[in-house]
Amino acid sequence: MQNRRWMWSIIVLTAIFMAAALITLRAAEKAPVHPPPSAPEESATIADDPTTAPDAAQSADKNVSFPSDI
């Protein structure tokens, strides 16, 4: 009797999971297609000049502190 109860519960749970998967796949099929993102404007793009050295005063390495009580 106990084995039949387990078998039926497994069958019911499998059917529930299969139905959920089917519903999810059908919903993904009907999802609206988003347009591709637009390209940024030329004026919004910042040109990086690799020939200039970074400013040492603005370096993040200057303000690094290490805990001394480890």
C-alpha cells in the first residue's frame, strides 16, 4: 500500500512539472522581440588618448591603507 502511494505521488508530481515546463516554453515563444539597442551618439563618446600619462595626484594607489592589527 505504501509503495502505490509513493508511485502515484511521483506520477502526479512529474505531470505537474511537465505541465509547468510546457507553459513556460509556450510563454517564451509568445514573448515580444525587443529591438536591438541603438548606437551611442558620436558626441557622447569620449576619445581615450593612449599617449598621455595618467595624473599621479589622482592615482588610487596613493590613498591605500593596510590594517596593521592582523
